[in-house]
Amino acid sequence: MEKTRVELTIVGKDHEGVVAGFTNFIFQNGGNIEKINQNVIKGLFGMYMEASFSKKIDIGRFNSEAQRIARGLRMEVNIHHEASKKKRAAVLVTKEPHCLEAILDARSKGQLRGEIAVIIGTENALSKLARSAKIPFVLVDERDQSEAEEKIIAVAKNYSVDLIVLARYMRILSPNFVWRYPNRIINIHPSLLPAFPGAFAYVQAFERGAKIVGCTAHYVTEDLDQGPIIFQDAFAIDEKETLESLKRKGQRLEARTLLEAVKMHLEGRLEVYWGKVHVRPRRSK
């Protein structure tokens, strides 16, 4: 019989007894802990746990019990169960359209295995694209990032989101957000990481006289631009290249690279262990 796998993410103020409380909960339900990772930053505790069960479990009852334990420990727990249903994605954007356009084009052609459930923007610049695609658009323009993240978390829960796609979302996510979606937030960065991290990658590449420029789709962690790499691509720089032409070529590549990473995730082909992304080959039809 195939094992039932359940992922738990626990976030809250750091205090004693949290790890023991949830590991005992898994064991009492006849489960085995396959993976566990925990971290504390400035008093904020985050833990990711993957458990397997040799018997079929009632996921609704399991979730209710986990929520009861979380309340007792003054923590927040989220349960993720890989089921046969399509994965649901939220796309976070600011004002650059190229990555969102590529995702929506693939969606219109039936090339995505999952569903784009909602588009969340820091401004209204791309709301027209969402309306044309008949996808809900939610404006989250709070300047305080902690307030913005609280709203995004609420929207993601409301739309039962499994995956967060950062399609040139120009804000840095805090550990409080990132820990809730371990290996389920995909970002596109305009350089071949680990080279040229940060917001001005094309400028750095141009000023340093780089001969090859590329981009990197990666999972997001609490360490900026240091998450596990999913997919990369690159192009050679012509000696007559200007900064603007470099950016235009780079943006086209960003869109293709992010789309490829999103497709692989939605197809269930990605697995992360020891800090690396391992890609399974596509199944033949």
C-alpha cells in the first residue's frame, strides 16, 4: 500500500515544548517523520516536518487535531497533503508584465498542470491582464511589509493556494511568510546565481563586462537569493550590447525560465534534499 505523506509547517513565537508536541502527535497517529527542519530568527520559530503513514488517514480529522495542539502551544500550523487534485498557484506581481504574460499564455494553451487561482499585486498595473484572463486580482499595497504579508497569507488561504509564484514581485519576503510555504515559493532572479545577487543584477553584469548573462528560477528561503536552484538559462552578450538591450533580452529569458520552473513544480517533478533540487524526467504519455 502506498504511503500517505503529510507536510506540516509550524510558525510562532519561540518557546519550549513545540518540537516535542508535534513529533509526539505524529508518533501517536502511527506516523514516521521523514524530514524535519527548524530555525529561530529574532524570536520567531519555524519548523517544517514531513511525515508518512503506512495506513490511510482521515486528513480532516488529522488537521483538526493538529490545530488543537497548535492552539495549546500558541503556534500556527498549516497542513499540506499531496492529493490527486490540481495544485493551485498564486502569482505575485508588481508592474513588470513579461513573466505574468508568459504564465497566462501557457495557461490559455493548456500547458499548465495546475490552476492559477489568484493574482496578487502591490499596485494595479497588471490588474487588466488578470481581468482579461478572468482570474481574480487582489491589490495588496500596504507599505508595511508585515501587514502586506498578513493580507497575502489570508488571500492564499482563502483561495487554497499550494504554490506561490513571484513573477517579478519586487519585495523581500520575511521568514514569517517563507516558512509557511517551504519549497513552494518560486522566484526568478536576473542572473546566474550565485553571481550578482540583489536588485541590480543586469547593471552589475554590464558594468563588470560579463560575457554571458542568464537568469535563475529558485525556491525562496529566508536567505535572499540563496534558495535551491530549479532551472537556469543564459545567453551570450554581444560587444555592441547596451544596458537596455541587455535588459530586454534578459526579460524574455526570465519569462521562459520562470515558466519552465513553474511547469516542473506543478507536474510534481521536483524534490528538494540536502539543499539541492532534483528533477525527475517527464513521464511519457
